[in-house]
Amino acid sequence: MWFQDGTYHAVVKDMNGSFTPHGMSLVAFTSTDGLDWSLADEPFITTPQITWDDGEVLPLGHLERPQVYLEDGKPKVLFCAADTGAARSHSFNLHIPLGYSPP
């Protein structure tokens, strides 16, 4: 969660597609007061997968705990805990560069 240009922003895990038609995913919310939240204009961020530069897609067992790194007050990187299987035997931290520019 962060405050930018007079608005609160949050990235949350949607466990089952309650907020977008994408199923389990990360979604964005906004609020003017930090109490009442609405889906962002473009709420869908990503499903639990990584698409590598060569186009290969790696499905993830989990993509959780989204944290936003700010630079000069603007979102720069989304950090998430991730793993490749249900057993959670190979977890790692995923860094997703952002070009996000809230309205």
C-alpha cells in the first residue's frame, strides 16, 4: 500500500477471481481516504506465472505478499514471494519492474 498524488493505492492477492475474471491473481485497488476501497481503473496485474524474455512461461504455485518499492514517491518495483509447486519447497523473491502510473 502507498500514497501517491492524493490517492491511496494497494496491490492485493485475489484468491479465486472475486475481483477480476482472471482467477487467482494480483489486483490493484484505490482509495481517497484509506478506509473505503474500490478496484482501480485497470485492476488486473498478473496471474501466478512468470513469462521470461524468451517467451517461456513458468507457472507458479504461489505468488504472494506483494510489496511495492517506491523511488521518488513513485512505484518502481513490485516484490512478491513466489514458489513453483504446492509443496513450497523452492521459494524465492520475484522482482517485477513497474511502469505503473496511477490516474
